[in-house]
Amino acid sequence: MIKKTLYFGNPVYLSLKNGQLVIRLPEVVKSSTLPERFKQMSEITKPIEDIGVVVLDNKQITITSGVLEALLENNCAVITCDSKSMPVGLMLPLYGNTTQNERFRHQLGASLPLMKQLWQQTIKAKIENQAVVLRECAGEEIKCMKVWAADVKSGDPDNLEARAAAYYWKNLFKIEGFTRDREGIPPNNLLNYGYAILRAVVARGLVTSGLLPTLGIHHHNRYNAYCLADDIMEPYRPYVDRLVYDMFKEEGLNCSELTKEQKARLLTIPILETVISGKRSPLMVAVGQTTASLYKCFSGELRKIFYPEM
């Protein structure tokens, strides 16, 4: 089942009733002139079990602890945004799998050679997907990208990821002065927003598979709580890039500030179509297959992560 992404950009009351998320507008709730029957009819309810991601993008949102508890118990990722409407916080459940202790031990016991091999597979998949985006969107020559993908060694000691990234960004968005930088010119803002949504989806998938999203196979920043999510999302980034490329091509300089329409398109990332293990699948479902295969690599059942192919 495809989980839904809910975005709240206006003041709203979120409460829990009979296991359902109840959505109410403050103006309706506070009104003394509207009849009670009308107030009840204005309530919108959503089944908690159908929700995968919730984005809170307004300082006047009121959410009860009961809602947060129910969302987290159902492995939902809750994203909060800052004053610039950019994702700034992520809340995930403490446990998401019945055999979590055993899975943690397998993850913590993974050998260094295995970690390097998993990173090799990750970077190879990322560069291959980048090459497809570059060919489809910019019509660029990708022979060098194919060579770099094939040449990635265990642990990527030659840092072919960075070499491919430099070529990729130089040729994808042919904008004067553009470099891929969080604080850079548009469409960096679109990419930042999209990657934040993707990161939440991947982190949620890792928790659901009983893994620690903090302990990465390559990223080891002591201040980063989602190192493993940042690792595993790498081959999925090109899906965000392709969506952002289409948006920027259509809107150009109008992307300097994110609009509600642009956010709405970026919030479709969890349902973008992917191909994984030869089958078409929504991105969120594909991420679940990836994280499940990652655990099997840690437990010794598999030697390869399942990543999508563009």
C-alpha cells in the first residue's frame, strides 16, 4: 500500500479521535456564531495507518501529543519547517521492527570490507542513475559517466563520486554561476527541499527495517543523526534532480522563492515511479525494498543492495 504525504501550510488543529487524524481550521473551531453541527461537518478525518509523511509548515499549527504518538507508532516521518518554509526537523519512531535488537547487532557487527563493498554498490548505482538523467534532460554525452560507474572500486578510494558529480552538475543546469550548494542560487532551493523529503522517506524506511539511521556505511559525521539515510538515499537523488530539472525548465527564474504549487510537486517525490528488481514501483515502496535488502546484507543473507535503475 502506498502511504500518503500530508502537507499543512496554514494554521490548523490536528487531533486524534477513534484512531483517526482529525483536521480542523482554527477559524471554524473558535467561531461562536456557527452551529455545532456545521463545525462537526467541517472536520476532515484521515486514517493514521494510511499516512507515511507529514510536513508541518506553519508556526500556528496545533498538534496533540496523541497525534504524534499515533503517527510514530505507525512508522510515520514528521517533518517540521523553519520560517523560510524549508525542512529543518525530522521526527521518527524509536523502534519500527519487532526484531530490532537482533537487527541492531547485525548492523553494528558488519565488517569493514562489507561496508566498503556496499558503498561501492551505492556509488555505482548513483552514477549510473545520474548518467540517465544527464542524457534524458540535457542530452549530454555520458560515456565518461559510464566509465566512472564501471571503475568504482570497493570503498570508492579514487573518489569517483566527486568526479562524476562535478561533471554532472556542470552539464545538467547550464546556468551561469550555478554550483550545487545548499546556500547557492536557484534551483538549489528546490533541490534542498526535495532532498529533505527524500531523506525523511529513506530514514523512515531504515527504521521500519529495524536499522539505526545514525550509523552509516560511509558517512560518519559525529553531528549527523542520519548518516545511513544520507548513504542510502544517494542513488535516489537523481529522481529528485529530474523532477527539479523539469520544474526549473518550466518556471525558470520564478523558482527564487518556493510557492505552494512548487512544494506540492516536490511532495510527490514519495510516489515517483521507479524501477527496482525489474518491476515498476512508487519511490517509497522501492525505498522499503532497498532498506530490507540492506538488512539482509548485514545479516549475511545477501551481498547486494537492491537499488532502483532509471
